[in-house]
Amino acid sequence: MIIIGLYGAFEWEANKSFDSHDEFTWVHDSGATLFINEKHICSISEERLTRIKHDGNFPEQSIAYCLKEGNISYEDVDHVYIPSMCLDIFYRQLTDGVIENKIKETFPNAEFHIVSHHLSHAASSVFSSEFDEGSIITLDGAGSLIYDYSCSNSIHAETNLIGYFNKKKNIFRFFNGISGTNNFGSYYHDSAHKIYCEKIREHIDGYDEKYRETWDGKIMGLSAYGKNDSVEDIKTYKLSKDLLYDQFPYVIFDFRNEFGIKTADEKSYILQKNFENALVDYFSELKKLNYLDENICLAGGSFLNVLGNSRLKELGLNIHIPPCTNDVGLHFGAACYGTHQHHQEVQLPKNISLLGKIYSKEEIEEEIKEYDYHEFENIDEVCKFTALQLSQNKIVAWFQNRSEFGARALGSRSLFMNPTPKQNKDIMNHRVKHREYWRPFAGIILEENLTDYFEEDYISPYMLYSLTVKEEKIPQISAITHEDKTCRIQTITEEYQPETTKLLKEYYSITGIPVILNTSFNDNGEPIVETPRDAVNALNNLDIDFLVIGNFVVRKTHKNIKNKSGYA
């Protein structure tokens, strides 16, 4: 049986900027996932192929990518699973047959199925986890719309879900939260927009696609600069649960009015801490009232907030968050759910962050043939060379293995640098990334050395937690230590990331430090690179020293001006 999950706009423009007179049709992070006979083949975001950041249009290139990787045709697909959206136009197109016609036109022999937005989120976490049984919590800005059919108007959007699963017993139950409650995602997102506009002293009229999906992460980074003696204690306020049918709605107050005039930095700190405290209160009460099992699967855009995730870990909760926890993972979750619905086992690779394809040596050589490059005999030699360059403060682009699926670069499409000199943060930012000064860079560490450098012991293969750097270790990793002495860190092992683990061990043997600076292989405002051609284009356009791709090391120069110093 062949199943595809896909997400994206149907017969409307998803990436358009809007004014107050336009119907809102914004869709972001479209893409496709393919399963063949229970086995996951690949998942890809459309932005990686169109090179349009957060592209939300119908995922034509993603579908073609998946079919090619599975060596099948459009006619071979049996079922298509589509997550629902928080858009009136989606339901109109569904009612008018536009979506069905598009699916039949694309996949002539397939049945199509609609899966609710939050159920798709939930499935992305449940089926990517190693838990056999547990609870489900989803939180985001908005999911499926809920209608008042007496007037044909949408009145609310789902923002949360609570559920239970048991894989061995084939149980998957969920209960949608009451609309308008527990709206952690919209609260943070809308407030972050206002703070960001104030911080950069620009007025953005409405929603601009250049900033919309990045506000939250930028303001989370800014929050570390806002803590000072003038910021009062943060409190969250809880409504009587009796009024709202045993739900646990939190009124997250308007911090601007509550605290008076504050700087953007202070407001970001208040927003972040209020979000964290409400999250902790919510989960604590759910646990106290026995709504939570020992194992908990989380999903939704709210769980990209690494500071909030870390607060949940402090509660001692055994949680799983997939690397594609935001809307990037909707089509993946829908495809997993569809596979489950047909009584098939969902078979995923061990590393659930690497769901793209592997490019062959021949594909790589075709793209680098006009450049000054050297081929090493094996990956061990590649890692020795790269580690030496990093120890000498070079910026290295690293392209290995299957591409990552999700928001983070996790050692397959990364830029690496020495984490020790504090100025390397500014050097990386000035030369390559061109981001706001307050945004920190992440790190990558050998898992066995995690507690040597950090106060907490949270294993973090998908870079979804922020850990406190030990005071005595800050000088060794000052380029990735944030203003609040934390670091968004990724832990790696040879089982999950064999090439990058070998590199890090080589770097450790040279420097005595098992950590490197790790940021995504792209410029600010661009998608992470996907193909060898993308990597070569980035080499041309970015101020990096080397591109390491497979067993090849490539310089920026063309063959006719080859650098005579070689690669030793």
C-alpha cells in the first residue's frame, strides 16, 4: 500500500502579503511524506526545493521528490492524507470539490482523506516516539476551524488537544480542547510580533511573510537581555475550571498594560517567563488530576520554544517532541496516521530528524566539477581535515547523509565553527548569517560529555532544549553561551549521526573540547540547503572557507584559479 501525506494551498496563493481588505489565505511550510508498505521513504518541505522560505503553496516539487525516491508513479498512490487548516478558503474548496479534483488530477487512482490539524500534530509525535503507550498534548496558534453551521461562519480555531495512545492495543484516542482556551501559541506569536516591530523600530502593517514565521524564535532569544531588577515577578492567572467544563484555561494577561512602559527587551523577558510559567502550571495541574501517563508525546508549534520545553523537563516529565513539531510536520503526521488507520506498522528510520534523501557521489561530482576540490579516501580523512580547519577558526559548511526534516540543522546541512572565542559569534553573524545581534548560535556536543559542560542532563538529539552552561566551562564555549548563560544544544552519537560524531571526536582530540558551534547552512531569510547544487550556490554567495560534501572538500575558487597551497 502506498500512502502520501501532503500539506499546502489548493488553487490559491499561499505566500501572499495581505492588507486589511484581503481574505487571509496564508499557508506556511507545505511539503509531502511518502510511505510504501508501512515503510517511511522520505519527507521533504517544499521550501527546500523551491528556495522560497516557508513556502506554503501546493507541494508539487515535494511530491515529485518523494515519488522519485520511492521509484513509483503518480498512478501508484493508493491514499492521500491531508491535514486541515485554519482557513475559511480551505473548507470552501473542500465543500466545492476543488480539493478532491486536485487530488484526482494529481493521483488518479487514490482516495483522499482529511485529518484534523491537531490530530496530524499528535500523530507526528506518537508514531515517531519509542513509547508503546502514553498521553498526547498538542499546543499551537490555531488548527482546524470550528463552524456555526446556522450562519455558515467559522467561530473558533482549535488550539490544543489531549489524548491517549496504546500502540500494541491499536488505541489512538483524542479530545479536542475547548475553543478559545489554552491558546499558548497565539498569545506568544501575536505578542512577539509587536515586540519585534518595536525592537527593530519598523512598522509592519499587518502580516509580512518575511517576518511572520520567525517572530517567536527571535523574541525568545531576545528575552535573555530583558531580565533586570526593574522587572517585577511574573504571575499567571487561572480561570475557574468549573466555568469551562473541566478544562484548564489560562488567561495570559496583556503584559504591556500590566507592567506599564517597558523596553522591548524587558517585554520579551516578561512574555517568555509568563509563557513558561503558564506552561508549567498547565502541565502540573494535568498531572495532579491524573490526565497524564508516565510517557507524554508533545507536538505543535508551541514546543519549538526550547526554554519552555526545558521547564517541562524540570518537572520530571518523560516527554517526546519530534524535530518536526511545528506545521512542517503536519503532512508527516497525517501520513503516519493514515498508515496506522490501514492497520499497518509505522516504520521509521532510527534518526527521525533525517528524512530526506542521500545524494550520490555522481550527483555531487556533477555540481563541483568546475571548482577547486579534493576527494579524500574515506570519511575518517574528511573528519581529520575538517577538525583541523575548525581548530584554526575556519568556517566550514558541512553536507552529509540524508537531509534534516524540521526547523533545525542537526549536522547534515550545517555550518560549523570553533565555539571558544567569544567573538566567533559576531564573526559568523557578520560573515555569513546576517541575523539580529541578540540571537544566539547553537552548539553540538558528544552525548557522553553532556554533563561535563551543562548543569542539566537532558539528552537532546533534535536540539529542542536549552541547558545551563557550567560556570567553569563558559570560557571554552563562549561563542555559543547566551546572555543568560544557557545554550540550545544538540547531543549526538554515532548511531544517530555517524559522520558528524566522527568529526566531533577528531575535534575533541585536537582541542580537548567535545563541542562545536552549529548553525544552519543558509543565509538569513533563506531555506536550509537541500541539494548539492544548493550547497555550491551557497559556497559562492556566502563568506565560508570550505564546503565539505560527502568525501569532497571544495574551495570557493574555480579550477582555472586553483589555490596552490593545497589542502594539507
